Amino acid sequence: MNRPFSPRSSSSGSSFIKVNGKIRAREVRVIGADGSQLGVLALTDALNMARNQGVDLVEIAPTANPPVCRLVDYGKFRYEQSKKEKESKKRQHATKVKEIQLSPGIDPHDLGVKLNHAIEFLCEDMKVKVTLKFRGREMAHKEFGFQKVEGFLKKVAPWGHPDFPPKLVGKGIVLMISPLPRNKRAKDPRPPESDATAAPEKPASTPDKPASNGSPSASGGFANNPFSNLNAG
């Protein structure tokens, strides 16, 4: 079948989309440029309509019966599609998980360091997996471990929420914390980065020292002039 008019060039990544003369169906359901339903038309009539309006006939639902096509500028169509794909990738990006390990008898200072790390990860939109391991006789007093984890969870509550209550798995307690949405999350407690790259202050200017190797000084003469003590005749 001869093409009523040549299809516009398409990128290699979108070659699976049929445009204009590449469409092979005898009849197509046409959607207008304004989104209105134009009904089922013969392919020739749909192509002529696209040509008269100065747009392309783009097949958007090839598996439908009959296939659905849209009257639209193909360049604009590809731009809209790529924009949707980028937004979809942002929403579906894999969330990183950082692990924080605790112990029933952890030192308060070490606990504070672990807490700061957890808050830092949550502020960077990462999940935090908290694990507390029991050793030896600590298994006989698991309640102390749960108390430690619950206290840790309360302190990070302004930045994250648990995906499930702390639970005992094997010889330890496991807890997963997800970051709160940015509009509901507390501010990052870390101070803003200081301008560590600022140029150091230049020392106050000092008068030029006389050269000691016979080179001219700033005054234009020589520092060690052997004839400086001679009187001109």
C-alpha cells in the first residue's frame, strides 16, 4: 500500500510506535488533537485528515480492535512520552537501605552516634534497618533489648516511621524504618556545610626586603653595591 505522505522521522528508541504510513490496519479508531472521539475511520481517511490538519497519525493502542490512533504532532507526542517515563522512573527508583546495629548494653555515646547516623540516612530518603543482637545470657532478658529498640524508635520518630513493630528473629530484634515525607519530616539537624573552600586571608603587605644577591631592589639600585661608599669626584 502506497503511503499518502511520508512519515516523520522517529528516533531508534521509538521505532515500535507506528506513525502515518507504517500503520497497516484497514480501519482505525481516531482521537482528535483535542482529545475528542472521531469514531472509526478507514485508514486512508484518517491519514488524509491528519495531513489536512498538519499533524501525524500515531498508533497509541495497536492491540485494540480496531487499533486506536491519535492525531498529534509526533515530536510533541514523543516529548510527552519521555516526560512521563522520567517521572515514572523517579517514583519507582530503588530505595537504599542502611543498617544500624545495636546491642542491649550499648554505651550511651555509641548509641548517640548510631542515632545521628540513622537520622542522616532518613534525611537522605534512605530506609534504616535496625538490628539488635543478643549474645549468651542476654537472651534470658530480651525485654531489655526491646526497650532499647523502642527508645531508639522514639528518638527517630520526627524523621521516620516503622514499617512493622520490632520483632524477634533468631537471636536478635529486627526493625525497618522508612523516611517520612519531606513535608512532614523534621528538619535535618546537621548544620549546613561551611565554606571550607574559602580562600585564606592574605597577610598584611610588608615592605620589600632588599635583595641580597646583587639584584636590583625596589628603589632601582643594588642592595650590595660595592661603589655605594665612594664619593663622586
